[in-house]
Amino acid sequence: MERAHRAKLQRRFGKHLKGKRVICLDIPDDYDFMQPELVASLEKTVARHLPSPLGGEGGRRSRPDEG
């Protein structure tokens, strides 16, 4: 999602997003479906926002209300 996509979501669904965390990964929409470079970029960028598979937090933020 790019910042423009986030802005569209906010305009269209703003009241439904209240209190929700929407993360903009700033990955440009310049890739083909499942292009290896896109997958690598997603894996690298998304990992910090998800809990670690071994427990604990994988991301730099530990509270869901931050952001």
C-alpha cells in the first residue's frame, strides 16, 4: 500500500477505521503479481509489524494502540 491508497481508505472508510491501526508499507505498486522482488520486500517490511513465530513481538512497536 502506498500513502495514496491509505488516504483513499481514510476518505472512504474513515469512521470504520477509528481506533484501528492501518500500516502503510510504502512499497510502490510497480511489481507483477508474486514477483520475487515484491515478495522479498513484503517479507522484510511486514515482519517488523507481526509477532515473532517464536513468541514475543517481532515488530518495533509492542502495543497495538501505537501508530
